[in-house]
Amino acid sequence: MKNTEAPKNTKKTSRNFSPKLSNLEVSMSYEGLSLKAKKQQSLEELKRQYAR
């Protein structure tokens, strides 16, 4: 009887999972979470916000 090994697949394949944003928002809403909404602020608003 011979000891034969199957050829080893040395090439690693990896797939990065990235969900659609709309699906992610719906899924998070079921858990009571939400994404931060980015709103454009004027320069004056930013100065007031970060004034010391």
C-alpha cells in the first residue's frame, strides 16, 4: 500500500466581506443602533463648536 497525499493548495484565498450600506443600516436599526450622519458645517459653526 502506498501513502499518497493529496496535492496541497498553498495559494491562500481570502474574501473580505463588506455588506451593502443599506442592509447594514436596516440590520443595525433592529438592534437599536444607527450610523452617524455626516452633515456639512460652515466654518463659523465649527469655530463656535471648538472655541475655548
